[in-house]
Amino acid sequence: MITLRGVTKRFGDRTVLKGVDLDVAKGEVLCLIGGSGSGKSTMLRCINGLERHDEGEITVGGVRVDAAGLPAIRRRVAMVFQRFNLFPHRTVLDNVIEAPVHVHHEPPDQARARAIDLLARVDMADHAHSLPSALSGGQQQRVGIARALALRPEAILFDEPTSALDPERVGEVLRVMRELAEEGMTMLIVTHEIGFAREVADRVAFVDQGVIAEQGAARDVLTAPQAARTAQFLARVLHKDG
């Protein structure tokens, strides 16, 4: 579904991704873990074309991520951001129908009916006519997931979807993501939630200084890492989490 081959990304003199190779199969949940600044979020932004990679090739469903392929990529892959990125002046419902109506030209009545169904799925239908400022962080993130699903994507990229949330709000977002995983949605998730990754991910890739230092079955990588850097990172994160 998603393939990266030799992907390099530079920002000025700093090389953030260094020849990354990665595959995500259809229906697979792959979690990217690693320290801040390791290149995880940049990888997601290159996949959906928010950043242009400098070298290598990225394909989604066989379509290359380049200027010609971006419209098709954006129809197939949705993204859920760390900071929600909702339009502050539009209601929850309007946020969810924005792309289906104005980008994909879906009939407004049809898009609105489907948006209500999606909001109900994430327990936000009662807030359909609220502005984002009236919602908690967890509620805004669930709206962000509904907005992503409104595009009928084949895959969803999650960029640290719980890192901006209060601890008590994390569980409500992870619940929705678990349900998507159970339904077979292809997901590539940047996360620091190691317990969630162990429970939900099919595979885990540890990203360190712009390279994938280790990847494999989630349980293997998270319980018996082979790379010293992976073991050090997990020991530090698990100690911090108590």
C-alpha cells in the first residue's frame, strides 16, 4: 500500500531522512517510534506530499508521490495531525464536510448525512453544531479522525495524535483508533504510546537520527529489541511512564 525506497529529506544543511526504506501492507497497522527530531513526522509529511523529499521514491497504491500524483494520493490517504488543524471559525459538521464537498464535489446533503454518521461513530454527533473552541482536546481529535474518514481513505497517517492531549483524554482517541485497526484500516502511526503500539500494531519501526534502526513484529521489537539504540529508547520511555 505504501512504499518508501531510499527516501532522503534535507532542511538546509540538516539531513532529516537518510535513505529510508519502508513498506506498509494493505490493512496493516505500523507504528513509528523514536525520539523527538528523529524524522518520524517528516516521513509522514513526505508520504502525503506536505513535504517534498529530495531523493528516493515514495508510492501509495502504486502511484508515485510527486507533483503529478499528488491529487490521487490525497484522495487515497488522509492525515490526522497532532494539533488537530480544525478550521476554528467553522462548526464541527462543516469541518467534516469541507473536503468531501469542496475538494471531491460530493453533493452537500449526502456529505452532511455521512458526516453525522461519522461523528456518531466517534461519539461527537451531539457537538455537530459546536465550534472547535468549545471542545476539549480529545473531542477535537475525534473530530479530526471523523474528518479523515469522510474522505473514504484507503490509509490514514496519524502524526502523534495523542501527544497534545491531557492524559485523561488519551484513552478516548486510542479507542477510536483501535476500532479502525480491528476493521482493517491501513494505518501508519507516529506515537509515543508504547502500550498502544504493543496492543494494536502489527509491526513497529524504531526511527533514530533519520534511519530505521530496527523494525519487526510489534511484540518482538517492544519486548526483545535487537538493536542497542531501540533498547535504550524503550528503557527510557518505559521508565518515564513508570
